[in-house]
Amino acid sequence: MAFNLKNRIRRKLYSFHGKVFLSSYKGTKFHCNICDQSFDKMIKLYDSYTIRGKDSDHSLPNAICPNCGSWFRHRMLQKYIDDSGFLEGQPKLLHFAPETFFVKNFEKKLGNNYHTCDLKVMESPNHHIVDINNIPFEDNSFDRIICSHVLEHIETDEKAISELYRILKPGGIALIAVPTYGDKTEEDLSLTPAQRKLEYGINIHVRLYGTDISKKLEKAGFKVQMESYETIEGNYMERGHRSAHLDSDKYIFICTK
């Protein structure tokens, strides 16, 4: 709860700063493909977490769009969506815990075929209160699913993944993203929130995923392809600086049923 409040305050401060000083960021070096604005620089993300008991600097220059507030992982996701034709043909899309800037764009593109869901109420015409472990839709209901940075909060993630597979139509595609640290997932559900913060960086994360999450996705039945900022090209992000944050948010798992 404390982290969520801190994160909301931080995002509001970044948004306020961007709006006040927007003209000082304008240029051509970086492009935000969510709000379609270009900049010579973006807002630096100042961040630090404790991962596996060690302090880890997660700061990243040119990370946050000064206009819409999107982070580099949001713009990477948008770039993949645009380049792959993920939304072509007006597919029926279910989007878990979506950011406001995505909602506006996807509603405009998909109309009534765009459905949002979360544990809380949000402003969206087709919004559903949904527990990801017990999704209230019939089998084979959606052509597309986006589930980004959700599963690290779910204790029974294999159940949640099986639910995503169940509601996706044959041939459908789910875009799934989680923060990853190395190859191997670390999980201890007996940890207290304070212990989680020391091991996983954030007290509301219940595990530290590795890229072996792909095995859990395959176990549910998905065919999995991994994409990253290395394969998703473009000037939507800073490519001349390495960061633990950049590496942890590196991958999108393209899951086909």
C-alpha cells in the first residue's frame, strides 16, 4: 500500500514537472510513440531498489516522456504493437491494469472491442472488475490480451497464466511482461512484505522472475517468443546507457495459443 501511494505521488510529480518545463525538452532525438511528441531529452528516472539483499541503482536518463508520462517499457510495448500489427483487424482485446495513456489510444482504435480490467474501478467504457485467478469470461473470448507487470504481484501465477490461456481464442496472442533479473526465478511465499522488499525490490512483489517464466507460459500451452529493446528498434528510449531498470524491463513475452 505504501509503495502504491509513493508511486502515485512520484508519477504525479513527474507529470507536473513535464508540463511546466515541456518546452525545454522539445527536439528530435527521442520520439514518444504514445503521444506522438518528439524531444531532445526526456525526464530522468531516479530509482533505487534492494535486489537479493544488495542495493541496486535503477536510475535511467531519458526514461519518462515529459508530455504523457510514459516510461520506456510502455513505449517499447507500443512499438511492438505498431510494428507487429497486433491491433490490425479490430481484434477483441482484454487489457489488464492499463495505464491511462494506453486506454485513450486503444479506445480510439478499437472502440467497443477494447476491454479493460483491474481489481479497482477505472474510467473506461468497457471496464470489468476482475480477479486474474478467476476471470469471468467464457473460454476463447478474446483475440488479444495485454498483461504487463501484473504477474509479479500474484501468488498463484500459474493459475493466472492458465486463465489467460483459457480465455484467449485459438490463434490469439497475449503480450505478457514482467520485470526479470537473470535466468532463474526466485520465489519464497513465506517472506513478509519487509523481507520481500529486501529480496525482490518492492514489498508487493511476491517473486523475482527470471527469463524462465517462459517455461511457465509454455506449460500452460502457449507458444512463446521473446522480444526486447534489442529487437524492437527505434528512438523511443535511451540506448547509450545501461541500467538495472533497463535490463529488468527488457523483455516482452509474445504468447500465442
